[in-house]
Amino acid sequence: MTIDFVTIPRQSEEMPMLSRLNEQPFVAPVELLKDEPMLFSASPQFALQEGGPLTLEATTFLLNAGEISLDRGNVVIDTRVHMLKPGWIPAIGGWHCDAIPRGEDGQPVLDHPAIPGIRHYLLVVDCGTGSMTEFLNHGSLITELLQKVASPGKNLWGEHSEEINTYLSDLVELGADRSEYVTTAESGALYKFSARDYHRAIPATGHGWRYFFRASVNTMVKEPLNEIRKQVQVYLPHEDLGW
Ligand SMILES: [Fe+2]
């Protein structure tokens, strides 16, 4: 794809919104991090009852900040704890957006009317893995130019991921500073982002443990499942896999 570096205005209600909410980072010793129960599709109430100390702290922070509430069924919280070795990825690789509703073909529907109402909160507490989520910065115009529908036999996020990686490497080759286009999450920082914020997990660079917390709001799930998970997987190092 040839990229024309022009500014294309976005609709204001769909602006990406990556922002950091906490000044003081959440921290935990590795012994405590290892013991965090892993929650899947948990309500805030369930997270407060069944989550470990970090989950309790992050959920309470969001409640106190008025970002989520206990009395509406529109919040689901997922937490995961990974032991990682260098090269392992704690999520399916590749740039993507979270919780974009999918169509009958199983692929994301990028103009779905629910998208402007969706928001997410992310916290990663790292003890040695170096596997910190990367976000594509708001000024990265590539996202406006990506195809809306997957090519036959391919998946949309995989294709978008390849385009974004090409865009970033082209920029670096032209002398750009990659950090102006990509924000790497800091351990212990709680981020708010939208369903239009592209991000990706990156492979671990060291041996260690990693805690992941995500609260998602208005993602069209019927109701929280409130499951405690006892398994977690790592993924093969393919940067543009998608799903
Ligand atoms: Fe994601």
C-alpha cells in the first residue's frame, strides 16, 4: 500500500483516547503477583470479592475515579498472570483494537455503531518480562488508510498489523523517532483507551512474571460471566498473526 501522509479528520466522538490515569504506579512483589487469581469476564463486584490485591486496587481506583460503577452491568474485567521467557508473547501477536464487534464472517466490523461507546482500562505490572503493551499514537494516520474488510482467506487484524509495521519501519528508515508514533505502556500505569486505539503485546525480553488487568465498558456483552480461570497460555512469536 502506498501511504499518502495527509491529515484526515476523524469524527470527534470516535477519537482515540489513550491517557494515563494514575500518577503513582501500582506495584507488587513477584510473590504477590504470582498469587493473583485470574478473572475472566468479571463484574466489578466479582473482581472486588475474588480478585487479588492488584485487582482490588485497580478496580477500587476506577470506581473511586467514577470511570466504572457497580450498579450497571456494562463492565467486564479480565486479569491474567503470565510466567514468560524471552520471546514468548502473553497475547495473540499483532496490532489490533479491543472489543470491536464481529460480523457473521467472524471479522471485526469497523463501522459498528457500538464502537464510539466502548472504552477500556489497562494495567500491566511487570516483574522482569519486559513485555509491555505498545499503543499506536493518535497522530499515526495509517489507521485511517487501512482497509475496512479482510481480504479473502485472511483476517483483518493480521492485515492491519502488517501495514502498521511496514508504516512504522518506513518511518524509522526515513529517520523518524519511533517513540513519537508508539507509546510503550509503563509497568504499574493504568491507561484508558478507546475501541479505536491500536495496540499490541510484544514478546518478553527477560524471564519473569507479568500481571494484566483490563476493564472494558459497553462492549455489548450480555452480562459478566464471573469466571475464575486456572490456565493461561502464551503465544508463538508471530508479530502479525491477528485473529
Ligand atoms: Fe488488545
